[in-house]
Amino acid sequence: MDTPTSESGHWKKRAALFLVSQNISLFGSSVTGFTIIWHITLATSSGVWIMLSTLCALLPQVLSSFLGGVWADRYNRKYLIVLSDSFIALATFGLAVAFLLDFRQLELLLAVSAVRSVGGGIQTPAVAAVYPQLVPQEHLTRVQGINQTLNSVMMLAAPAAGGLILSWTGIVAAFFVDVLTAAAAVLVMMNIPIKKTERQKASGPMWDNWKEGARYAFRHPQLRRLLICCLFSFFLITPAAVLSPLMVERTFGGGIWRLTANEVVWTVGSLFGGAFVSLKGEFKNKARTIALCLIAFGILFGLLGAAWNFTFFLAVMGAAGFFMPAMSTAQTVYIQEISEPEMLGRVFSILQIMSAGAVPAAILLFGPLADAVSVEVILQVSGLLLALVGARYGGR
């Protein structure tokens, strides 16, 4: 594999363009994602409908990630990213046209969410695996920190933009924002030179390729331990990630501004967390960092369930957001450092499958449960269990 070095000259420019491309795409996708879930939440106020929306947005990634991981190790990662982004934009454009023609059934939103999810399952392993082709290893943590900061800026702007668009012009305009930002991201991406990596281990039947990657990941002691921890943590983070809008609507009152504030304060916390990671530059013990972040999440999610007013709820949500960039960066760079380069796509596809599979499995439990018991109780119990998972991972 041709790995960039600090002396190679232009890696910073390539990395900067890549970050711009991915964050432009993230902004448009997030605007559409927020407006879809808010539209469904305000139209139904139902845990079951939120469950269905979440399943359609995530479950197809489980299936497509099998292909995405193998393709990321077999084919040009740059073109995989471009094609999947274009596929998602085309699906969103079709949804916009349908709504303009007054086909506005909620089932149509679910169907297109599923199609967009397929594209995400192809794109995500390629994006995660391509960083070592762009960035020297000693700068991966800092670049990931910068990316997390940019993600937070985009995620701060996206719910605000989504709320304004949904209130002033309606959901169709949000769909066109996604289409336009995807087109811009593809144009930027096409102008980034990315060095090729070795593909010898990704030849032959695709299913055999994926099984080879799975054997590699679960026979690797550090990867196996991390992936098992991620499986449990993804499951237990789901209530706070998915049901918080429902808690806001039920406990503190409806209104787009409250749903927007819920997303914005998390993102403000993530913005500060990403800036912290960028300035710190490196985590000496990445496994310990992941464990501490999970414990912090568990405590804070439990406090969300005990929130007595909306101001306190927002303060706790913002504090929780601070820890996400550190955990995500430590997790991603740890995998990039301990995995063989030609296996990265498949390792990240396994992580994607776990996250995309654990969340729907969790929402199948927590969605209907939220119509039987309070979201507050669910947050308190899941927060306690999440803190225990972090303590177990850090204590080994």
C-alpha cells in the first residue's frame, strides 16, 4: 500500500478536500433525516412509527454493508463513495418529485429511507477505510478530531436549517437541499487524487472475502474485544438517540423548536468535544478513552431520564454530546492502527453491521416499550447498563 507521509507534500490538501466533500454530504443528508423523523413524530406521536422509521433507516445497512466492506477492499474506494452518494441523491430526488405530485404517504417516506440506507451501507466502510490512504498514521487522530468538529458544525446547522425549512417551506425543500449538497460533494470528491491500496486479499467470491474478514476481526484479540463492546454499547445508546424526541414531545410539549433544540444542544456539545480532540491530537490509551466515554454516556443518559425541566434536559444532552467525538475518534483510529490495510473495509463493514443491526434490534424492544412505560424509565435503566459495559471494557 502506498501510505502518505508527512514529507509527501500534498496530503493536507487532499485530506482537506475530502473532509469538505464528506461534510457537505453530511449536511444535506442530515437535513433530510431530521425533517423525515420530525414529520413522522409530529404526525403520529407514536413509538411504533418511530420504530418503523428507525428500522427503515438502519436495517438495510446491515445487508448492504456485507457488500460495502468487500467492495471497499476490492475496488476503488473513491468511486464507491461517489457512486453511493449519487445513488442516495437520486432516491431523494425521486421522493421530492413524488411529494410535489401530492403522493405524501408516510409509507413512502419509510420506503425511500430504506433505499437511502442501502447507499449508506455501501458508502460508510469505504469512507472509514480511505483515511489511511490520505493521512499519515501519526496524524490520523488529529484529522479525525477535525472531522468530528466539522461534523458537529454541520450537525449544528442541519437541525436548525431543517427546522426552518419544515416550518417555512415544507419538507420538499429539505429533499432538494440533500440533492444539491450531494451533487456538490461528488464534484469535490472527483477532484481528489487518492492512492491505491493492495487488493490481493479481496479477490475471489465476495462471500468468501467477507468471511475471511470476519475471521480476521474475531481472531484478533483487540478487535474482538472492541467489536463486542461496540455491539452492547450501540444497543444501549439507542433509547437516548432515538426516543429523546418522543420524550421531549410527551414530557415538555410539542413544537418544532423543542425538537430542534434537542438536536442543537447535542451538536454544540459535540462541537466542543471535536475541538478538544483536535487540540489534544492523540489519545495514548484509546481503549481506556472508549471505556471512560461509555461510562460518561451511561451517567448522563440516566440523568436525562431524571430531568425535571426542559432546561436541565438540554444541559445534560449537551454534556453528553461532548463525549461523542472522543469516543468515535478513539474507536476509528484504534481500528485503523491495529488492522491490516487490506482488511480495513471489511473490519469497518463489521462495525457498520453491528451498529446498523444493534439499533433496529434495540428499537424493536424500546419502541413498543415506550408506548407502555415512560421514556424516562427506559433512559435510566439503559444508562445504568451502558455505564456497566464501559466499566467492564476498561477494567479488562
